[in-house]
Amino acid sequence: MDGLKIERLSKSFGALQVLRNLSFMIRAEEKRVVIIGPNGAGKTTLFNCISGELPPTGGTVTLFGRDVTHMPPYRRTRLGLARTFQVTDLFPYFTLMENLLLAFQAHDPCRYNMIRSMAAHGHLYDKAEKLLKELKLWEKRDFPVTSLSHGEMRLVELMLGIAGAPNILLLDEPTAGLTCSEGVWLAGVIQELLKDVTLLIIEHDMQIAFALAERIIVLHQGEIVADGKPEEIRANTKIREIYLGTCYG
Amino acid sequence: MTETTQRWKSIITAACFGAFALVVPALPEYAVTLATSILITSIYVSSANLLTGYTGLVSLGQAIFWGSAAYVVAILSVRAGITNFFLLLLVALCVVVLISAFFGVLALRVKRLYFMIVTFAFGHVVWCVAMYPMQGITRGYDGIKDIARPDLGLSISLTSGAQFYYFVLVIAALCFLFIYLVTRSPFGRAMMGIRDNEHRMVALGYNTFLYKYITYVLSAIIAGIAGMLFAYFNGYVNPAELHWLWSGDALMMMFIGGIGTLWGPLWGALAYTGLRYWISSYTMYWFGIEGIIFILVVLFFRGGIAGFVAGMQRRLSGGRTKD
Amino acid sequence: MEFSVAVAQVLNGIAFGMLLFLLAAGLSLMFGLMGVVNLAHGAYFMVGGYVGLTILEMTGSFWLAILGGAASGAFLGFLTERFFMRRVYGLHGHESILLTFALSIVLSDFSLFLWTGTPRWVQPPGFLDFSFSFFGNPYPAYRLAIIAVGVLVFIVLYLFQEKTLWGAIVRAGVDDKEMATGLGINIPLVFTAVFCLGAFLAGFGGFVGAPILGLHIGLDVEIIMLALAVVIVGGIGSLPGCLTTCLLLGLSDTLGKVMWPKYASLTIYLVVVIVLLVKPSGLFGKETR
């Protein structure tokens, strides 16, 4: 079954063309697709077009069989798509618990209720409690979210993405800013927690990328230069040239 | 302090204020008039607070709804002879909802700063319209006078100061209760999420435009209710009630009282009205002095009076807080 | 309307547009460079006029009065920037609007205290206090002088902006603050300088405009409303665009007051609303990121 289909996607900012005629497909059965590529390749722009933050200049984005190319971002989330951001983007004045409640509330029919208090909607608290305990952050639930460590905040960033039980989750450099070991730890958490969710991950850390991936797509200057299993990519000399320069090829 | 202890403290504080509010009519007449004025103004400021303090949309156009509702009362009761309060309420709210529904759809599409400027510009247009093209109905600069106290159609009379005061008190209490409920509800949490990080709210799947739109219309309705009460209270309505300076005053009061807090609007209205009344007996430059106070608050006391009070409470209870 | 009267009104409109330009140029630069909307700008205009009047009464010298008026504007601008604007640069735009709104109220009451509510008039200086004969009707030479002054100021500002290093620095700052700071440019100093320059022009305009507009409490509000309309409708980032919009609005306001006085302000602000909703960056403005 089609999960995500990108056809001839292009995006230009004035004279600068960031994405050129991209086409690829991710089936719902695929679980771990990693996008790698040097800086400026257009990875985050690609995510922005998929999630709806930026309208593409050309081409289409199809989600579960529906054309979402010009659909507003919030409606794509309703269809089962979610994303996290490279720069942690939480609700700075809320506690950890409140951040999560907002995320769980987004897909709940109670979200327009103006009269009964939040506390009366216990089912949201239950969901948050379950997730917090699973990730061992339950004790810090009433802390202002900005008082958490950077690694913990990346975890919260992840939690906001999975709260809506998405079918496809876009992870934009989930380990950004973390140390090597923290990154490995977070990758482990991702593997454990999101076994049944299709993940499309942008990753800069090659070790983590190759460890997580079932399939790797390599982006360079807005085009796909390679798309296949990790072993194939590893053996590909052209990729090595792109990353390391021809003198190392 | 546990949640329950804190809850009891709030209830007791509210009860004390409530008790005080109930015995106000025992004071001399000027105090009752002052108190009524403060209550009406606090409803107006709390409408701005709902929009700005809780949702983050700064609007310089609240006077549009205050003034429109006031004019509906003035025009229909004085010039058309319709005096039934509930009928006037229905018409005033319809007018206010129509204006805010129409204008909101357009204005909420632009960025925050431009939203503020366009509400200011639209407010000015509405003021101009009341002054000149609609002069036949609104009597322009002269305004409409001799508005009688509300006729509830029941046997209760509202002509005395004390009776009208209680009437306003009940309505104010209902408005504040409504705002209290909304801000603690899922809708309210979403509003605050939009205020703090709209980008993330969109990514989470919220239709943020709808939330902002509903809040805008709601705040217009509350401002309209305040405007109606004002028409009855003042007996006289003129275009100043539509002027952007009055919208600016709402923002000033909101900041002075404490933006984004439940009681901030009441504090702000109290400070503003009380100060105006007190200062103007010494000097005619009370507006300038209000300006100085506002500047001081914005620069040094960002939590306003409510923030100051909360700080005092924290210090008195031993300084144990979660932040 | 007779032809000669029409021409006179058009010239009045252009002269008024030039006065607006003195205000709008500074306002637009402040918004473009620092993201602040300075509602006190009208107050600088009014106070500059009053201070100039006082100096004129004390010394009899029109030139000293102009200097004094402009200097008082610059001084107020300096105080505003140094003590108020510095604290709100990083914050949302509305903080600057509210603060400067409060500041203008304070300045207005202060002026009321110092100069009372009686409207004042200023005589044009001796050498300009005559009339040309225009199509058979007399037309004050002073107003033509104002038009000339406006053109001169525009040329100076334009050359400054396009041809000098300082102008390039300001333009760089408008385009990309962080980059400019990274290049070693002292941005706080540039901000203060721009603020003072804008306020200087406002104070200057307030006094040289006094023989035409008079001086009264409330002038600050009237003039800032129009200057704001110019900046919104015309957009920021283009000096010729600003001048054009000033002339357009000056003409609309002047002719409007003559031909349909009840609807002049209404029409102008209706245009403002439409521009804000359709193209918020203004007619001549450059799209910001």
C-alpha cells in the first residue's frame, strides 16, 4: 500500500532551485528510510514540502493515496503524518506534562471544549503518563520543559511527534546537538518505541544512519543520487566522492 | 503547597472579594458609581485579555465592539423607542458578531504585527463612519443622550445606583466565570499553545485559524456586553467610544493589571479608573501620568499588578513554589 | 472649482506631502531597520514646532528656531532610543507600539502643560513672507519654499543612502542585522544614529511646517496617523516610493478636506485597511522574509 509518494517535486526560492524533480515512493510496509546528503542538499526543504510548511514549485505529494500537495499542514497531520524538527521547538512556558497534553489533545474530540477543565479529561493524562513512564521522565513531569537537559528536550521533541499515533513520522535530525553516546541512546529509544511506525529520518551521523536504516536515499543538490539498501550505498563510490571529495574517491 | 490547598486559598480570596463587592452599595453614592464603572471597564479589558493575554493576538480594535454595542442600545432605545433589555442584547450581540465574523476572517490571515495595525486602521474607519456617513443615525459628534436604565421587562427596577450596580456585578461575575472556565479547558490550553508557539501547534494538527477566529468573535461579544452596560451606565454615547484611543486604553489597562491573568483586567480597570478619578482632582494631566505608569510597568513590572500581588503571596507563604 | 483655486490646492497638497515626507522617511527607516513602530514620532514633530516657536519668540531668529526645533526632536529621539527602545528590540513589534503610544501621550500632556491648549501661529520669516501671483491669484512663497526644502531633503537622503558608506551600512543593517554585526559594524550605534536622524527631521518638519499647519495640541496625533498611513501604504525600503506615497496622501488629504471633508480620513484609512489585507508590505515595499 502506498504510504508516501513524491512525484517530480521541485522547489525554488527565486533563482535558487533547492529541489529538482524529485521522485520516490515509500510503501507503508517499509519502516526505516533514512535520507542522507551533504549540507544544502535540500533535505529539510523536502520535509517542509512533505509536511506542508512550504508549497512546492512543482510536482505532487501523495499521502495514503490522497493528493496533499496544497493541503494545509494541520490536515496532513490528521491523515497520519507527523514530524519533528531539527531545532527543538517546544512550548517554553509549559511544563513537560503540559507539553505532552497539548500534543495528545490535538487529535481528541475534546479539543474544542471550552467549559470542562483539562483535569476532567483524564484519558489524556493517562496517555501522557504511559509515555512518560516508558521513557523514564515521569518524575520530571511538572518541571518547566526548558529546565530539562538538551538530550531530554530532544526526547520531548520526539514525544510530541509520536503523541498523535502517526503512521508516518518525519524525523529531522533527531540526534542534532547530542553527543555520540547520547545519539546512540536516542537511536535505541527510537528503534524500541517506534517499531510499527514508518520513519523517514534525516540523519547526519553516518553510524546511526546505517544502523537504523532498511533503505537509504542520498540527496545531493536537490536530486536523488542513490536509493537502496545500506550495503549498496556503502559500496557506492560516487557517494564517497560527494561526501569526501574526489581526491579520496 | 498542594493543588487543593491552593484551590482553597483561591476560593477564600474570591469569597472575600465577593463579600466586599456585595456591600459596596453601603458606601457613598460616588463610590458606588465608581465601582460600577470599574466593573464595566474590567469586562471590556478582560475581553482584550482573552484575545491578547491568552491567545497572543494584539488588537487595537476592541473599541469597535464596545462602541457598536453601546450605539445599538443608544439608537434603538432613544431613537426607536425599543427598550426591552433582552431584545437589545440580542441585536447588539448580532451586530458585534457580524462585524467580528466579517473582519476576523480577513484580519487573521496576516502576520501578528500587521494584524495589530489593521485592527487599528479598521477601528479608525468605523469611527469615521459613525462620525460622518452615518451621522443621521448616530448624531455624529454630538452623540446620543438620555439613555435610560435597562428595562428587563420584569418587575425589577434598575434605576437606582445600587440596583444597577448589582445588575452589573452579576454580569461581570458571569463573564469572569466564563473566562475562568475557558482558560482552564482544553480550548484554553490550545489558545495558550497558539500564543506561545503557533508553528508547533500547526505541526501537531491543530486548526489554529479556527481557534483564533473563535476567540476573536468571543472577545468581541464580551466587549460588546461591556459596551452595552456602559451605554446604560453613562446615559450618553458619542463617537469617542469607537475611537482607537479607547482600544489603546484597553491594552494599557491590561498591561498595568497583569497580562494573561484572570484578575489582571480588574486590577487594570481599578488602577486606571481610580487613578483618573483621584489624579484629576489635582491636575488635568492624568492621561500623561497614566502614560508614565504604563511605561514603568512595561519596562520594570512586566507582570503588572497581578504579577506583583502573586509575588507578594509567594513571599508571604515562605517562598515555596514550583518555579 | 476654479482652475487657479485647484492649482493652489494641488500645491498645498504637495507642500503638505513634503512635510509628511520629513516624518515618514524617519518612521519608515526605523521600522525597516529596527522593526519598531514609533508612534511618538508625531510628538517629536509637535514638540519641535513648539520649541522652535519659543526660541523664535526669545531670539527673533527664524534660523535659530529651526535649529532648536530640530535639535529638540533629535534629543527626544535619543532619549527614546536609549531608554525605551533598547529594551524592546528583541521582543514583539507590539511592545514598541504600546511604549511609544504611551510616550506620545506623556509628551502631549507635557506640551499642554508648557504651552497651553491655545493654538499658536508662526509667521514665515521676513524674506519669504510674500506672495507670488499665480494665475491671477496670490500664492504664499513660503509654501513653495517648503516644496523646495522637501525636494532637497529627499536628494540629500537619497545620496546618503545610495552613495555613502554610512548609507550602505544602514542598508546592510536593514537587509541583515546579524550579518552586518558579524562584519564588525556597531549596530547599536547605527540604531541610535538613525533614530536621532529621523527625530531630527521630525522636529525640523514640525517647525518649518508651523507657518502652514499651525501648532496645537493634537497635531501630533493627526500627523502621525497620516505618516503611518504613508509607511503602511507605501511600504518600506524605497525612498522614492516613500516620497511618492507622501505626495499622494498629502494631495488626498488636502483635496479631500476641501472637496469632501467628511470622508477624507475615512477614504485614506480604507485604503490602508485594503493594502494591509492584500499586500501588507505596501505598494512600493520590498517583501520581507
